[in-house]
Amino acid sequence: MILVNNPGSWNHIYPPLDHAEWHGLTPTDLVFPFFLFAIGIAFSFVMPKYEANSGLFWKKIIKRSLLIFLIGLFLQWYPFVRWNDGHLVFREWVDSKNRENGVRILGVLQRIALCYFFGSIIIYYLKPRRSLYVGLILLLLYWLLCILDNPADPFGRMGWFGTDIDKQILHVPHMYKGEGYPFDPEGIMSTISAIVEVIFGYLIGDYIQKKGKNFEMISGLFVAGVAMILTGFCWDMVFPINKKIWTSSYTIYTSGLATITIATMIYLIEFKNLKGWLSKFFDVFGKNALFVFALSSFLPRTLALIRIPDHLNEQGKMIYISPWSWLYQKVLIHVPGDPRIGSLLYALCVITFMWAICYWMDKKRVYIKV
């Protein structure tokens, strides 16, 4: 997501590094569900400790959920000021000059917090078998809610029922408007099926631990992954795979891909012992995953407050650039050929910079946990 969120220019992006416009998916649309799936797997490893101490369970999930949600909300509002006609002005909770603009309440970290919270409760109290049943019921319930609310256009941009609920609860000033109209891709109702991604991850993690390190376990993962992918494809015919409204078919399909991915990684790393530079490269990111994701949002917003005079436009108005975008605007934008090359190189430079920070933290054994 750091790669996707930091192109040199949003006008020059290779299709695989952009979200699907509506139905369907791209490689970019796999990152978020894979992360939720990984949360479920991680939870399966700490479950025995929580089972022995219910007080610890509630203390941990409430603390972590609140912290992750508040960090996400902080990043939505940060840096609390913005440039306006050459002056820094406070960024209001609701813009007094335009009542339809304000601070967005939900977002990626907020959805992670909600899915972690509700997914953990379901798993903790219902155990694997009943958690699976509840997960399937949630997926079917979400499908039914979509159809019953607007049978004529249940999965369309304007027909999906979740937007009206977000408007009533969150209100328009606090919704995402990147689509050109109030619509939140991390909205309230689409969180229902996203929670199931955590449940599926837990079930896979629990299966891995119970089966142990053997080829039967690997085979079982591949079979389960293929079955979920086929189910997602079949469901897509009547309930389109769609990340922006996180359809049930999307949850099933991405969980299948995540299952095959984890099975492949276990086979290569644990069975074939392929632990080269590539695994070490990603290892340092994994040790501070939430921190580096938050940092990749925090730094650009902070540096955007610093304005470097660049040139006068045709109207004689000074155009400024920030230190964060200087490398692209002054160097990489001039890379010959397809303009997407320079934009991608800039994103890779950001990845390298973030990796260097995580590498230094790993060497110093600094791990920021929530």
C-alpha cells in the first residue's frame, strides 16, 4: 500500500497499481484483505493465552482497537492546518465555509480496528466451527441486505444501500469524496463482510497449528484455497466481486487467494528453506507493519506544510512544491519515455526510504506495537 499510495503523479499509474474502478479487482485490491486475513492468522497463535485469561483478552482487544482507530482518525485530521491564500488556517471538524466538507471518520486503520474487534469477539466466544457458521451467515446476510434494499440496482454506485446509512450515521462532511460524490469505501455496512476476512484467517491459522508441519497440511490449504476461489467466482455471477463495497464474493475470493499464498510461502520457506534476501527485505517491514503504514501517511502530510517556491504560473501566481515531492518534480518527472515510469520510480524510492527506516529500527531492536 505504500507503493500504491505514493506515486509521483496520480495521473500516471500502471493499472495493476490502481484500484478497480468498480466491479472486479487488481493486485492492489488484494493488499487490504490479505492484511485482515493475516490478523486472523496472528490471532490464532495468541488464542491459547487469551483462553486462559478472559480479562487479558478484553484488555488487549479494547486497547488495540481503540488505539488503531484513533491513530487512523488522527491521520485523517492531521496536520490540523492547511494552506489557504498564503496563510495557514485551522482545519475544522466541519468546514464552516462548506458544510459538506470535514474530517473523514472512517478509513483503512479504522476498518482494521473494527474488524479486529468484532472478529476477535466472534472467534473467542464461538470457537472455530461456530465462527465459520457465523462468518457464512454474515456473508449471506450482507448479500440479502443489498438485494432487499434496492432490487433494481443493488450493487451499483448509486444503488448500494450502505451509502444512505453512512450519510445518516457519519453524515456527509465526514465521508470519503474521492469518487466525486459522498461514498465511503470503508463504510459501516461493508465492514460486515470485511470482518469475515479475519475469521477466515483465524480458521486457516488454527488449521495450520493443529495439522502441524507436513504435506497433508499443505495439501489441505491448497484444496481449501481453490475451493474458496471457485466459490468466489461462482458467487460473482450474482454478487459481483467488488472491493469498494467489499462484497461477500470478494471476501471469499480474496480469502482463497490468501490461503494459497500462505500455503506457497510455508512450502517454500519452511519445507524448501528458501530464505534469501527477498524474505529478509519483507521481514523488516513485517516487524513494524502498522508503524510504517502510519509513517507513510504522516510524513507526506507533515512535509506538505513546507512550501518551496518553484515557478510563476501564467497568471503570475507563485507555484510551490513540498520537500516530499521535490525528487519527482525536479528529477524523476524528466525520465524519458512513458510518464508512468518516473511516477513508479518515485514510489519505489519511497519504498526504499521506508525500508531503510524499518531496517534501522530492526537493527536497533525497536518494534512499535499496538
